Amino acid sequence: MTLLDGARTPGAKILVSGGSRCNVTNAVVSERDFWGGTPPAIRRVLRAFTVSDTVAFFREIGVNLHEEADGKLFPDTNRARDVLNALLREAEAVGVHVLPGHRVSDVMPQAQDAANSSASGGGFRVVTNRGEVLASAVVLATGGQSLPKSGSDGAGFTLARRLGHTIVPTTPALAPLLVETASSIHAAISGVSQPAELGIWIDNAIAMRLTGSLLWTHFGISGPVALNASRHWHRADLEGRPVAVTANFRPGAGFDDVEADWQRRAIANPKTSIQSTLASILPASVAAAILGSLLLDGRTTLAHFGRDDRRRLSRALVEFPLSVRGSRGYTYAEATAGGVALTEIDAGTMASRLCPGLSCVGEILDVDGRIGGFNFQWAWSSGFVAGRALAAS
């Protein structure tokens, strides 16, 4: 087996993942953690190589994992470099020939090479910047387009398309979102993190609600909940559908819940100001920014908080508009949405249904997971399924 890597040193994406700690997988992974593709196919692949299998595999190659918040599993050493080194050592131990600096520009089925009269009708000619490689089978594990400096610059999609595959239009996923400065509070509270629920509105109706940590930044919003929301904003925008994002600063609560809470607080503490009350619920800077955006005087006591102003604040706390205008793009995205249509892949082997001898695994496929180690698990599971099938053939 030969591994062709266009980068001079392999594993760049592993090294930068999880803040250079490598979020290897998650404690609980199911098809519900992914978008794109078809749930039954995703489930079949994940069940073929489970989280337990992943943990055991890494333990066998010298990388013990521990669980952190939200089920994220990291190496005990907290070093992504240790994960990469262990994988490279294991590859060498089992006889994989790793060739860095070999960028593939074309994959040509032998049967389609009309210029080669001696072609046997099987296998592939793999064209690289350092010459050609003959292969009986080819696995495309090129990644998508996210973090292009790591090597996943979308070239794999071109190869798959040439080999007959449909490429579901791609967009960034797990990318920080850009918010219009003139209509938002983000610039004033950059660096502040808080729990929030983001609502994704498509065609003027709520399409989904996502909950998690929100990080305000100088350009807009980031943090797990914003990263997860990015793929949905991009997919709607790609389809030309009206899309909007709102923030609920009282996750799980609705307008009526917040209204009732204000009334209870007014009865219990009528002399307390709006500002101090709101700052007991949200970060103080966020509370001040929200009140400022509504032109409300935070010094007003709860006893003198008028009904109309109270209702405006309640509405803002559960549906604060965020004028998202895009994301920071593939350069900062952690994953790619879209890719090789999963319906064209046999989920039991990861083999192409269109090109005999070809398999596709990982992010090149139209499958993307939420943040938390899920995309790595998809890579391990799909890679295992393809490897097992090829070994048995």
C-alpha cells in the first residue's frame, strides 16, 4: 500500500485540530450528529467502526484518550503531535509506504487509457508531480476544502468528478460567522463567551435551533454554536433562500417564560435596576450592550419598568437579530459541507458504484459532522470500512 500526500510533511490538519490537542472523537457518536448524505448509510459506516473501536485502536498504538466537556476525547498528553506520530509509526509497522510531496493531479482508469495499447483493462495510472504510480485500486482520502493550507484545497473533488462522480455543491462548515457591524453589538463585547441558542430562520420560518457556547468576536460570532450554525446558513444561502440568525440568551426559554420571570423579579426586588438584574443573568458587558441597542436606561428600577419596554427586552433576549453576512470561509472552516454524493458510494465497502476499483472516504464525501470530534470519527470509520473491504478483495 502506498500513501501519496501532496504536502511535504503529512498530517497538518491533525496537528492544528482541537487547538493543537487533537479532538480524536466523541464519547457518543450517531448519525444524528451529521448532516448531508443519508442517515442509514452514515449509521452503517459508523457502526462498522465505533467509538469503542477507535479508543481501543489508539490505545494499541500508544495513545490513551480521556474525556472532557461535551464528550470530547483527547490524548492524555494533550498533544496532537503524539497522535500523528503514533499513526505514522503504525503505518510504517504494517508496511504502508508513505510518500510526502507527491501531489496527485490525475487518476486514470487503465481501461480508459486509449493511448496505452497494452492496458490490461484494470487498475489506475496515478499521475503525480514526481511521476506516475500504477495501482490496482485507489482510495480518495483528500479531505474537502477546509483549511486549504493543510492540503485539503478541493483537488479531490476534481479527481472524483473526472472519474464520474457527482459533487454536491460545497460550502464551508464549522466556520466563524461574520456579522454586520452597524447593526450588531459584537464589536463592543469582543472576547466575551456565554451560553446561547441560535435560531436559523429559512424562508421566514424557524428551521432549527442550536445550543452551545457563543463567543463574541471583532468580526462577528464564533464558538461551538456559531460554528455548527455556519453550514446551515451557507446551505440556505447557496440555494438562494432567505436566511436569518437570531440569538436566544436564555436557552430553552421562550418569550412568555422571560416575561413571567421579569414580573416575578419585579415583585421580589422592585428597587433593583434593570442593568443589575440583567447582569445577574448574562455577562455584564452583554447586558449593557443589549440595553444600549434597545435604547433602554439600565438605571430604571424594576418597579418603574414599563410594560412595552419590558416586552421589547424580553423579545430581544429570546430573538436577538444577528445580521449575518457570511462566514470567514474555507481558510478558517474546520469542515466542508457537500462533496461526493453518498448515494454513489457503497456504505458497506466505501467503493464507488460508478468507477470499479475506486473508493472514497472522509471529508471528500457529502457528510459533515458538528463540532466535537465527529468529523474525525467519520474519517476513522469510513477509512476502516474501505481498508477492510480492500484487504478482503
